[in-house]
Amino acid sequence: MMMAVLFLLHIAGLNIWPLVTFGGIGSASMAFASKDIFSNFFSGLMLHVTRPFTVHDQVELPGKKVVGRIEEIGWCLTVIRDLQKRAVYLPNSFFSNEVLINISRMTHRRIEETVRFRCMDVASVSGCIRLIRECLDVHPYIDHQLPVYVFLNALGTSFAEIEIKAYTTCVDYEKFSQVKEEVLLKAHEIVALQTSS
């Protein structure tokens, strides 16, 4: 149909090349622009089907250095409210190419701390390690099904470092911070008692 119209215009003596050129460029522009729209739409469809996150989940995007809560999941766009309470708008196609960490689906948090103290007696270091390990073995928020590590990390002429690694069953950041604080205070209390005697 379009070819017939162009042919008739050409027979009538009109120069059809500007129309053909404009139509070709316009079609190419439309195809290029619609590629992103379709990509975002199909990525949005995949987000709704696979559900790697839901509204109110806390997520981290290491590639964009964004941490925040999912506020809205649209068909073409997802909104994240970052820690500074700014709205971050991301096209859904972004999620098919980037790593996303869903913090809300975390099952444990890990304590990884080093306790460094002045020490002149190696025997007191062994006592510290044993007592800290015993403390962690009875702590109600330490998951005893997962590895708990309390080991000597470094030993100098006048200092020692004990490395503590354990998984907590609480994933809420505030509760996790309280448990970590309890463990560290107890470790320092044990070290103070063992090294003073």
C-alpha cells in the first residue's frame, strides 16, 4: 500500500526521496528507542515472575553502590529509597545485568572480630581462647550448627590477637549489634581477668 502511494507520487512528478529518507531514519529511530522500552518491560515481567525482591525488602547493589529499601516495582522502572532517603529510579533492564544482594532474605549475620591485648604469658592466651569459646558455646543467639571459631591470630613479644568468628541467628541489625557487643564485652572481660592474674 505504502509502495503504491510512493509510486503514484513519483509519477505525479513529486520528489519522493526526502519522504523515503525521513521514513527510513524515523523507522530506525523508533526501533532503537523501542528496544529499551521492550527490554525494560520484559525485565519487569521477569522481576514479577521470579521475585528476587519484593516491596519493602532491603537490597544492596554493589555495582551502583546503592543500599536501600524497595519502594515500588513497576513494569519498566523500580524505585529504591536509599539510606539517605533519596529515591533511586532504576530501569528494570538494569537488574538483568547487575548483581543484587537481598539483605532481607539473609538467614544469619556473622561476627568477625579481633581482640588484641597486652600479654606476657602464653598460658593466659590459651585460657582466654578456651573461656571465650565456652562463652560462645552457651550464647543463645549464636548458631551452634554453623562453625564457631576462636583462635590465636597473632602473637608478638608483648601482645596477642584472638580472632572470633561466629554466626548469629538474629538478622535484625540492631539485635545483631547488641549480640556482637555482648560477645566483645565478655571477651574483653575474660582477657582482663586472665591477663591480670
